Amino acid sequence: MWAILSLLVENKPGILFKITHMFRSRNFNIDSISVGVTDNPEFSRMTITTIGDEKKVEQIVKQLDKMIDTIEVKQLDEHKTVYRELSIFKIKLSNANDSMEINKLANAYGGKVHDVKKGSMMVELTATPDQIEAFQELAKPFGILDVARTGVAALQRSGA
Amino acid sequence: MASDLVNKMETMTGAKALMTALEKEGVKEVFGLPGGANLPMYDEFARCNIRHILTRHEQSAAHMADGFGRVSRKPGVCFATSGPGATNILTGIATAQADSAPMVAVTGQVPVAMIGRDAFQESDIIGMANPVVKYAFQPRHANEVPEAVRKGFFIAETGRPGPVLIDIPKDVQTNEAEMTFPDEFKIRGYHPWADPDMVNVEKAIDMLLNSEKPVILAGGGAIISSAFAELQVIAELLMIPVVTTFKGKGSFPENHPLSLGPIGMHGHAEANKIMTEADCVLAIGTRFSDRSVGTFEAFEKRLKIIHMDVDPAEIGKNQTTSVAVVGDVRASLRIMVKMLTQKAIKKTEDSIWLKHVRETKEYWKENLKLHPGEMGAAKILRKLRELLPHESIVTTEVGQHQMWASLFFDVIQPGTFFSSTGLGTMGWGFPAAIGAKVAKPTVSVVDIAGDGSFSMTENSLATAVLEDIPVIVFILNNFSLGMVAQWQRTFYGRRMIGVDQKNCPDYVKLAESYGAQGLRAQSMDELDRAIKTALGSDVATVIDIPIDPEEDVLPFVAPGTSLSDMVLPS
């Protein structure tokens, strides 16, 4: 099971270390993690995605909740949540048509094209992890030179 | 904030603020060892009313603070310098964390500007200690010290207790600042108290009443929360037999007709038998350690588990529960007592289950084979029990002697038995006994020891003698690392590697060289005299009791097997 966890934590040095250390020491896995300060500079919002059965995810939530620097820990229901990840792909250009083809593909996924050079171009794509992976599959035949992904950021919809 | 204004501001150094804050917490003793990075704190001992107890190793200072904390239920305090001083206390901190003991450890650190430059005696102790502390502070400005101490004590002693580290850079100790000592403070992400869960307590009662073969399993949480009276009332009202974990040993008087003693790897045969036959367990303040329950699956498969614990993260961690009651276990048990009294529930002794429990207990009392020699472990420990007043405090080291203590030393007065059960730290018992004696100077304190484990912190004899803290070290000396030797005999074809300690050192001479009293007991008569002499002495005493190096601890539930696979003496 893929789970999205949303944490409100103290915006203090060393918190990210403590959270990730807990995952390591208790044999849990972090699939992705993204961190940013909230509108209130005293807090940061962490979004962690993880994989595990229901029991494991429940334990992860409890262990996170137990930590003194976490203010709030929630498992988000992905159907009631807006969640997105930013990715940047550097893709090889071998043939004359490649840049046009990749442009079309990027458009189809709502991506943006940057830095078209001789031999390579970049695509910025903000989407769900599934969509990013689908794009990646389709871009593979052109030759992916590099990928950078931010991990998921997520918020539950109002009233959900 | 309002309370800050009420507090008078005072200008002082961070070191002075530390000692002032400790005094405000009621600290009377600090266990520790000075060094370059904590000298400003040490200098303050000259100007405050806190007694410093010098140890010969920082690990022992931490164990003393741990022993003090477990007995007094207030955080014990230990001091160490930066670098190796700090890394030396790590084992002590991890031990306290594994056994949920309240402790505040204060380390010196290199000056703020030197942090991260690999300075002399610099260690990233905050990073290293993170997984084994309940919380850690590193004040970067002198005026942050008072709040770190106040919050540190609060965190260490509330909820599920644990160790807190306060790491103070040297310049933060020497810098002056305007200090306020807040009474009120807020820790947004810390909620140690849950409201009593009436609904689930009621469910628990129903489940217990509707089961045919109920058992109470009392863990360390029952001792930490002093739930002794409540536990006994419930056991007697419902007529339910009581087993304990090893950490919960002595939460229930072991001479009580309903007591079966500890379960687990070296649990009592009758306790393991009854535990494997039960259909419902009321588990109080336990984390279902593998040493207690054997393989998790075999345990939960047969049983309805009612789990009471102060730590919500323990619910469902190792066992699937039928009913969970989160909260201080004493508070939860009080509600249970109240509900039982209101419903006028009072069971009698004539159930089939209780009859079976009594018979099982009787059977093992008669039939458990003991070492045939005069100086067998059971005879030695029963002699100690016979002569030791019930209010005395007993600690243990880690190894065979510890498990023999579990099997053969009955704890009569609840809350008088302490051991390193979670981390299993050899060398814990003796310094912890010293800490216990400082917390409760009016009672005798005995460390039931083995030669291997005692060797690890034997230099605490210097502390016991020079600081006049007369505890008794009771060594069951088998001249070897006995538990490892037992496993090598049992699982490794008697290939004895790295376990022979021979008669080195001579523990009587060792004790005497420190100015302590050294006694040797080679017969039951000598043992009788030695124990009486030690109890009547006002100096630390080591009793060296040579035993058969081949004596095993039995019964034995091998690792990775279930309680029903208990190996018995042949």
C-alpha cells in the first residue's frame, strides 16, 4: 500500500534528521519526502510517501506522532487529496524530429519545455507520481540523460 | 509569558543558570566526571547545594542516575564532558531508554564556534544520542539554559519516562545573560496524558468476565506507575492468576497465592505453562518483548489480548490487541477497580481454571529439578531472600545470575527489584545499586551480580567507598561469561570460546584494595554469616560466592521459539 503522510513539525534545526532517523532505525521506508516552511514560520510541512501494509503504516503514524517535534501527523486519503510532484527531465535529442515529438509529449502531460540545445532538452512536469512515471516510460526511447524529482507535496481538500 | 514577567530577571552565566535550574527541580545529587568542556558547570558546585558524586567512568555515572531515577521516580542527573565523556554515557542513556527510566544527562560541548570543525574532544553527541533519548536539547545561547532544564525534566518524568540529554557548549556555560526561570511553558507536540478510557475499560472487564482462562500479565509499566495496590485488588476481585514480564517482576508480591512469577525465555515453568493455556490476557504496561513472549505469532494466535499502556505506539507494535486502553496504567486500573466495585463483582476461588493454576504451581514447586550441589544458584538466592528485609532494594547485573534471580529470588514488597531488562547492559547493576542507595539511603541495597558483568563497572567501588554509599555486591562467581557459556554448551557443541575468566581478579582482594569489605562464601554457613555481616556493615561489601561453572539456567525457551517449547532440566 502506498500512503501519503502529512506532518506539521517544529521549524527547528535537526528535525528532518530526527524524522528520517526514526524511519531508518525502525526499519520503515521513505518513498519520497518533501519539506517546506508553512505560512507560519514556526512550522514546517513535511509530506512523506511510504509503502507498507495497513499495520505498518499505522505504526509509522504512531511513531511519528510520538515524536515531540511533530505537532500533527495525518495519513491522507489520496482520493480526497491534492498531491503533486515536480520533476525535471533532461532528454537526449538524436534525430531532427525528436524535439517536436518530445514537445508534443510534454504538452500532453501538461509539462513545460526548457533549454532546448543541440543534443538535449529539458522538460518540467508537475503531476502525480503515476503520471510522471508514465511520462518517463514514453520519454525513455529518446534517451533520458537525467531526472530530478522533488517528492510529493500534498494537502487534503477542504471538507474532506 | 506572564509568568516570565513575574519571575525576577537575573544576570548570570549559563553554568550558574544550569545549577540554579537543577536546584529548582529539587536535584540534590549529581553523578559525574569532570573534563575540559564541562569545567564551568563543575565550578558551580562550589557555590550551590548540590552534592557531586564522582564516578570513575561516565557510563557508571549514567547507570547511577538511572538507578536513582527508577527508585525515586524523579530523573537522576549525570554530568559528562564532551567527546569521549559524552560517548561513554551513551550506553547508560540507551539503557535508560530501553527500560523507560527517567534521567537527565548533561554534557559539555566544544564552544559554539568550534562545532563542526572536528575540535579536540568534539563529538556530535546530539546526532549520536538521537535514537536513544526521549529528547535532546543543545542551548546555543546562555538564556536558553533554564527552559531546556525545565522542559527536560518535564519530558523525562512524564508519560512514558525516559532519558533527556542537554548538551551545553562551553561558551554557553560561561556567557552571561539575563535569566528567567519559567514555571509555565508549552511543548506543542507533546501530550503525555490521555483521558481515562472508560469505554474500553468496561469492554476489558466484560472480556475478562467472559473468558474461561484469564491471566494478568503485569509489565514494567505497572512498576513505573506504582499500580501495585490496584493490580492486587483487581487480581483478588476477579481471582485471576498474575504472571509478569521480567521487567514487571515484583509488581505483584511473589509470595501471593495468585502469583506465578515472570514468563519468558527464563520464566518460571508454571508461569509459562499457564500463559500458554490462557484464553485471555490483561496486559498492563508491557511492550511484549521477544524475551517475554517468544515468537509473536504463536502468542497472539491463541489469545484475546487486552493491552493497557501509556504509550499509544506500543498498541499493536508487537501484538494484535482485542481491546486497547491508552493512558497511565494506574489511572486505568483505578477505573477498573471502581467499576468492579460498583458492579459488586467478587469471584471466588473455586473455578476449574484456578484449581488447575494451583495444581500447576504446586507441581512445579515439587518437580523442578535444581542443581544438586550445596552451592546451587537456587539455594544461594533463597538464602539471600531469607535474610534480606523485604523493603531492601535489589538490582542485578546481566547474565545467568540475573535469570536465576528471576527464577529463585522472590520479590515480596512491590517495586523493590530493578534490572537492565531491555538493553541487557552488563555492568548496570552495581552503579545502579549505588544510585538506588542514594535515592533511598535507609534501606539495604544489594546488586545480585555475576563475575563477568561486575567486572565491567567494578571501579564504582571507589565511588561506593569514597562517597560512603554502602551497597552489597553479591557475586555468583562461575569464573566465566556464564550465559554465553550456556549457549555455547547448548547450541554450539560445547565449543567454549571467549568465555573463561578464570579466578581473575580475586574479588575479595579487589574489594579490599578499594577500601571496601571483601567476603568469600564457599558453604551455606559461610554465606549465612557473610550476608549477615554485610547487612550489619556500614561499608560497601563484596560477597564472592564461587559456584559450579557448568550450572545452566533452566527452564529455557530458546530464541525464536514459543513459550510452549520450554526446555526443562533433565
